[in-house]
Amino acid sequence: MAFNRQHAHELLADIMTVRFPTDTGKMHTEVAHRPPHTTLSPDGCWLLWQRRSGGWRAATLDGAETIDWPPAQDVARGRCNSMPGLWLPDSHRWLESVQSYADRRYTIPTLLLRHRLDPGYRQAITVANFDDGIPVGTTNHPAFLMHHPSALAERMDNGNPQSQPGDEWFSEVDLTGNSATARRFVIALPTEGTASDVHVSPDGTRLVWLIEAPWTAGERTYSIWTSDLEGNDFANIGWADSRTEPRKQKADEKRCYFPRDVQWSPNGQHISFIYGDDLYTVSATTA
């Protein structure tokens, strides 16, 4: 199925007015001149995005079928929701995260579980000890997995597990009940560097990693790895170096190229990434 022109018009119409708290704790409104972040379902058939109204829309890739959800009451009361919706591995359910801001710190006190086949379904999950981060995806437990890069991990509360250089912080929230406490843990990287991108596979059983090595002589090496959900069984998929070239129209300015936006294919057999202006795919298994 092809992505049709109607979707492009709908997404442009949903350019978001993002509301976020300032350091004073008051709500301040700014306009983000970008289409909303869309999420592809694990089966590769549905797109999900948050609308300008604060509600959500799911649509098939050909635009033949759409489903709408109203804004969450928590968001309507002033809490913000800037995270993308996350599909569960069954491609029926999806997760909405409601953020809160206090004492110059973001947390996620509420998760809302929705259902594509029953738009009226709404399961609220109250979460304790869940700090802001970068969503990794949902696992087959089911659970919500969040990555806390070092800059964010430093601002989290006490009670964190001991970590060493090269460790990456994560939080996991069980989605089977009405309340949960985030489990914090660390994963040791298989090589020197930091994780710039991590995503859960469509079936919710594995992770793909993009790891940045330290700078060496003005260049950086990036490597792609897969592992299980606990950071075991690491396998190297490939690597690529960054490169710098003069811009075509401004030779005195340079442009840096590097791998980014690592993603799984819906069948979990391939991994894609963007390098410069091109999209590449590689096998998800080692040779």
C-alpha cells in the first residue's frame, strides 16, 4: 500500500502547537513548525499521530480507513503530551504517555492504553518513579521501555542502580495492571561509546542499537548492534564512519554525514537507517 496525498494534507493540517512548562512552572505556548511525529504499527499497516486538537488519529497507509480518539482529560487539564504514541506488538493496542512537570523535572505519572478495535477503550495506568527519557518501544510482556541518556539520567532521583562508564540507563513499566512502579536498570554496551538510538523490534523481543564511538582525528565511527531486552546476546550488524564534505552551493561551509534513525522493518528481518540523504537497509542477522 502506498502513502497517499491525502495523508500529506492531513499531517500538514495537524502541525502542532506544542505546550510546555517554563522553568517558572507556568504553561507557555509555542508553535512547532513541523508535522506531528507518526508511528508505524508493527504489522506495517497503520500510522498513528497526535492531532493539533490534542486528540489522536490512526489511518491505514492508503487512507481508506481512519480512527479518531479525543484528547485525554489529563492533557486537557494542562499536562503536556509531547511523546509519540507507541503501538504494542499486537498492532491493536497503543500507548499514550501523559507528562507532568514540577521542580524543573519531567515525569510520566500516567499511561493510557488505547485499542484500535475499540476506540472507546481506555485503561489508565498510574506509574511511580518514572522519569522522562526517550521512548524505546513496547515489549511482548507487555511493558513500556524508556531510555535515559546520560544527560537525563543525571537528573533522575536517587535509588538508581550502580553503573560504570559505557552503561546505558533504562526504565521498564509493566502494562498489565492499573498501577506500576518503573524498574530501573542498566545495560553495558558491547563496545566503547554511547547509544544514540535504541528501538524495540516489532515482535517486542529484541533491541537494535546505534552506538557512537568517541571522536578520533575529527571522525566518529558508528556501529549497529542487536541484543535481547536485557542487553544480552549482543550481535554486531555493521558499522559506518561519519564524513564531512563541502556543501554543494556553499563550498566554504561543510556538511557532516552520519548514520541516524535506525529502525526495524515490520517483519523484523531487516534494519533501516538514514545516512546523509539516503535510506539504507541491512539484514537484522549477522552473516
